[in-house]
Amino acid sequence: MPIHSSSSPSAPLAALDELGLSGKVKTGTFDLSPTILQAVVGGKMEWGIDAQQYAMGYIPVAMFDLWKKYKIMPIADYPTGPGFVTKDTAASVIELSKQGKR
């Protein structure tokens, strides 16, 4: 049964805790708040999707700069996301967030 809440990304986590299903039901989300990242690290959530906003903003500006300066246009697409943050990568994303880089 899907659990959905538009009010707070942590509401589904609280509901699973209340039902005694935390860590037993596989969940993921389109959010990377500190609460979600901690849930991923703690094994309460499988993944969070990282939209990679920095790349979405930086790469087009860098490509435009190359075009204006040198008439260089990339010959391939540059995917900027989404990326998945999992238990293996969540701790490093948390650390980068503390540094203001994510």
C-alpha cells in the first residue's frame, strides 16, 4: 500500500515507525532533505533522488561560455540527473551539504 503525504517528506517515515514497519518496507523519495538523508543512512529508506540542481545550472552556463568564446558546441548530451543517493553514498552527500557544495 503506497503511503503518500504532500505535507512533509518525513510523514511516511513516521507512519512506518508507528506501524512497526520502519526498515521492513522498501521506500524511496524525490527528496534529499536532511531527514531523508539520515533515513537512508539509517536503513529506513532505500534511496532519495538527487535532481543535481548545481549541474543543471552550471553546465548550461559553461557550455554557453564555450560557444561564445570559442564556437565550441558539445556533440553529446550532458545528463544532469537524476541521481540516486543510496546508503552507500548518503554519508558523503551529507558531508558535502555541510560544506555548502550540495
